Amino acid sequence: MSETTTKTKKTPHQKNKSALKRLLITFAVFSFLLIFMIILRQFTAAALFLNNTLSRAFIFVMGGFINIFPFSVFEIFVYAATLFVLTYLILTIVFLAKKRRLKALHSFLAILLAVLVCITTFFMAAGFSYAQIVSPVRTYDGDITLVDLERITAHFLDDFNDIAKRLERDAHGNVISPYTDRELSDLLNAEFDRADLPGVFSGNRRIKTFQSGRLMSELGVGGVFFPPLAEGNINALLPASSRPFVMAHELAHAKGVMREDFANEAAWYITLNSDNDFIRYSGYMSAFNGLINGFVQFGHPGMALDFRNRRHPYIIRELHNNTMHWGDFMTMENLSNWINGLYDWFLRIMGQEDGTGAYTPNFDFETDYVRNPETGEVIINPETNRPDITFTPIFNNLQKVFFHIYM
């Protein structure tokens, strides 16, 4: 005698509950993973181990795969993700209107889960690298006097002005790039290989062009590296004089340098060290004011102003044009500020102590009264009846890159 069993078919309500349960479990798993990684990030030894094994391996392998595609995979991802979110938001609203609360909850959780997966993957690929405290860039750490700074700045200013006169320009006074973005990416890869910076991947990692330049410009973005895809992109509307430096910054990320300050330092080192006029000009456009700020740190702002005024008119005009260029994209300023604030918060969680402030180096200095070298007593200036103040600059890595190249 055989016994036949029949399975009871689930009702639509039961299926919805079952699907929602699976979604909640998945959400809980990724939430646990993210929280666990954030906790591990607090332990430097564990973070560095995971960075040198898991994170760098992911960036290397994923970056090599994405490199196969000649177009921006990240741009396609942005539009696909936007479509996904909008679709499920509409579904959530429709289900709520029909009082199908389980379906509405399911749709809304799908959005949250997608965002959580991206954040978790982002942290896994990049978060642990922020435990690194040593820049891969070679810098000069010897003493620099005011006379040294004046000589060094004059040397680089002469080169900056000479290049500005040599490069071809359009009717508005802006430099014309002699390369396609693909050619420029290849040139910068060669520059990285020549520099042989410690901890930086070798091999070509192509930086793509995000064609929807209007969107990126409205958000105030010149370039972006997306760790879950290990792909770097630059804005299609980025001024030519900014392209090599921004591309070098994103390329540093693609080659394993995740911290924003370190990526900037690598980009300055690569561009300022280049024998290529166009690439070196872009480095100067980004960094030269930082070198001049050294005079302010010495307590001589007049000397800083003098060097600024000695820049070739082509340079001054192009810097003005670049400022005006970004001023044309202010429609989404509030959204841009919100996204920037969110990214600042996320960078701090990962360990970038100054958040988005890491893009701009500090120009610090210490002050003290002029003292008698033998007794240490403060010397009063008889003309002012007050003590004079001495300034001791604390040079940052941007300035130390200039010093290293000069020395």
C-alpha cells in the first residue's frame, strides 16, 4: 500500500511573507557584515591585514575585469541604479495606495538592501586602507629656510611660465589638450610605472570618461573612483588644464591608493615629476598656490603676493576661466552639498580623519616671540616697544613634493 502526500499551495499572502522574510534575513546579514567591518577597522593591525589581503585583491581583480570594457561601467551603473530606485519607490507608493502593506514594505526594503550592499562592498574594498598612515610618495624632510623657499619657488615659477607660453590655447585662453582621454590615461599609467611608488599596482588601469558631464558638473565632481567596480572616471566637461591631475588622482585610487590625501599626493608627485609639458602644467595649476603659501607660513604674505603676480597672464586667465566654469553649474548646489556632507561623514567612518577636508592640505605654522638665544628671554623691539614674532612653517606633503623634486 502506498501513501500519497500532497503539498498545500501557498497563498499569495504567504508568498509575500516568505519573500519578505528572505529579504529581511539578507538585510540583517549585510548589516552585520558592515557593522563587523566598521568594528574591525578600529583595530589597526586587523585593518592593515585585511587591506593587504582582501581589499587590495578585490581592487586588483575587479579593476582588471572592468578594464576590459572601453566605456564607463560606472556611468551605466548610475543610470541603472537610479532607474531601480525610482521603480521601487513608485511601486512602494502604489502598494501603499492599494493598502498592500507587505508588498509596499518589500519594495522599500529592496531599495534599502541595494544601498546597503553598495555601502558594504564599498567599505570592504576601500575602508580598511584608511588605516594606512604613511604616504607612498617620496618627500623632502630636511630644513627649508625662507631663502631656500624663495629660490625653489622662483625655479618652479620659471618652468610654469615657460610651459604656459608653449602650450596651444583656444580663443578663450584655455589650454587645448594634445591627447585624447585614452592617450592621456596611458601616459599617466606610464608615469606611475616610472615613479615606482611603494604599494602602488603596476600595469595599465584605464581611467574612463563619464559622458554625462552636465550631471557630474552640477554635483561639483571632477572625477570619481567607485571601489565596488574598481573603476575611475573623469568628468567629460572637465577643463583641459585639470584633466591630467584629476585623472592621476583617480588612477592612484585604481592602483591601490585609497586615502584621498595620499591619492592627491601621488597625483602631485606624478604630474610635477613628468617630462611632459601638458601633464606638468596641470600639476602646477593644481599645486603651485600651495607652494606659494609657504611664504605666508613664514610670516611674509607680501612675498606670496609678489610670486602670484609674477605668474604669466595666460596662467592667471586660465585659473579665472576654470573658476567661472564651475560657477556655471549651480542648479543642484543644495543636492551637491548634501552628497558632499554624506561622503564627508562616510570618509570619517572609514578613518579619513578630516573627511572631505583631506582634498586640501593644511598650511600650518607655529609662532613665538623673538627670544635671547642665551637666556631665552623675550626681546622687546625698541621701535615698537613690543616683542617681534617669529613664524616657523610646518610644511605639508604637497610642499615637500616640490622640495623633493627640486633637491
